[in-house]
Amino acid sequence: MAMDFLIVGAGINGLLLARELANAEPGAEILLLERGECCREASWAGGGIVSPLYPWRYGAPVTALANWAQAFYPQLAMELLEHTGVDPELEQTGLLMLDAEDESQALAWAALNQRSMKKVRPEFFHRQEPGLAIGFTSGLWMPDIANVRNPRLGLALLADLRSRSNVTVREHSPVSEFETAEGQVTGVVARSEGREERFRAGQVILCSGAWSGELAATLNLNLSVEPVKGQMLLYRFPRAPVNGIVLTGGRYLIPRRDGHLLVGSTLEYQGFDKSPTPEANLSLRESAGAMLPLLRSAEPVRQWAGLRPSAPNGVPYIGKLTGYDNFYVNAGQFRNGLVLAPASARLLADILLGREPIIDPTPYQPVPAG
């Protein structure tokens, strides 16, 4: 039997798209094929800040997606908790950015986009974060910014989808080939541990993160999505030693409800290598200690790495791929996968279902690279 929608990839983008389609079309048959385990790549590895870092440095297409998603996140978290019992732990902690060199541009951006941001002095941020290191001279405070515990968000989405009779999620089913006929992608081939399976669908959507470019290339489509490695550290305390997200020099601290503290992150162009390294461990520990002196004597309990899907100019691909009537993509969110995911999924669902789109889809339209 042919599926109505076949989604290749079950990270946050794939799961949210499946949920959008299932909500809008309860009778549609939806299949997700995941190469490994659901939400265990960039969706699991990221920090979960519900804002682009230094949001004013991004273009209007990213801002438009972020604005919609930030407004929608509280509703999403509440619905998932009520439906599944799994709390994504969306926490409005605020974001404190220290010693940004382009504060005037930041404040102008905030005024233009009607975002809450104010310039603050050391007495404010040492009152906000008493453990902060001495020496920072200026700050920008965005009180409305939240963070979400992305592994729990993934668990909640998976539980939501598995409760629906019209949605099937298959893990350890890596897609290796697309079957085509008369200008359409008619199905996919998944190969795993010596077995081969074929699945047919009316609409096929590529949500494979950093692997999206490789898969598109099997159809001679040049989709510029590059893996960018990011490493993070995790500390454990009885209570998190910061009250909100702290960001400086591209490195950040993120508190969790249970006392965990995340430190991130590196930017490394190392292909598909996800190995944690001692060099990154040292660099992240130095950054953490420079922000919060008590971390200089603390030992992280875990280190990991993930692969972000990077597209040119940081603008994701959302829409129909060239050359096929029924082949779509949602990939390339780079460092903003978690914050942009709800809007990316809603926008692509609008396109797939012929609805009025939440925002203009033109800037995200995939075009041949090169």
C-alpha cells in the first residue's frame, strides 16, 4: 500500500512535520523512516535555546521563522504534555548576552521587530547572575527567551505520533535510493543489515538533517547542506548555577530544571566525524570558567558532539525540489534547528496541503546550487 506522505528522517523537523500533517489530515497515512534512532542526531545534541544566537545577525528569512516559532512554542509544549505526559521543559529563563560588539545594531533590530531587549550594565547582570565573572562591561538582556529540553521534546513528539493509528515510525531504516518515474519520486529503498525494503508514497519529504545533501545527490540534485560539528559539555549541580542563558563570544551556558548545566559549543568543519575531542573539552571548559568562575574547579559529567546541517547564508531549504512534482525538503537550519522547527514544519505542511502559508515561502525555495 502506498503512503500519502513518506518522511525521510525522524529528527525534530521530521517529527513535527508528521504531527502537522496528522493534525490536518487525520485520514492520511504517514510513514517516517529514520536511519538510526529518532531524534538522536542534531535534535538531541543541541542546546535547545529558543532563539538564534545573536538574532540580529541573521537575515529576514530566519527572523520570520523564529518569530512564528517562538510564539507557538508554549502552545506546543502544553499540548505535548497534556497528550503524552512527557514535559518538554520549556523554560522562559531569559537570555543575557555579554560584551557584544554590535549592540547598536542589536537594539535597532529589536525595535524594528518589536522584540523585548534592553541594554544593561554590570550591576544588573551581576544581580541577575551573582556567580558571573568580574570584567564584563556591557550586556543585552532579552527576558522573553526560553530554552527547551530537546531530548524530552523528541520523546514527547515520538509518543504523540506513536499514539496515532495513521502514523508509522520506523527506526534503523536508512534510505539508500529513491525510485522515480515520469517526473515523480514514487518510492524509496531502505537497506539495513542485509535486508532491503521498498516503500511507495504520494509525497516524499527529505528531512534528513546533515545527510540531506548526500541523499539529494542520489537523484543528481545539488542541495548545499554541509555537516558542521558541534561539541558540548554537561555539568551536574543540585541547582543550576545560573538563572538564565548566558552568552558571550559565541559560547553559552544553559540551565536545566534539574540542576544540569550545558556549555556549548564548537563549530568544526570535519565532515561526518562526530567524535568528541580533548581539544574541544579544554576549549569549552576555558570558556565556561571565563563566564562562571566556579566551573574552573568543576568536572563535566559528559561530553558529546552532533552534526548541524548548514545551508548557505543560514537560510534553510523548505519547499519542493527541482525536477520532481512530489519531492520536498525541510533541512539546513544549521544552529537554529530547535528554534525554527515548529515554523519550518508548519510552513512545509502549508505548502504540501495547499493552505495559505504562515509566511512567504519564497526565501526558502530550494534552487540548484553551483
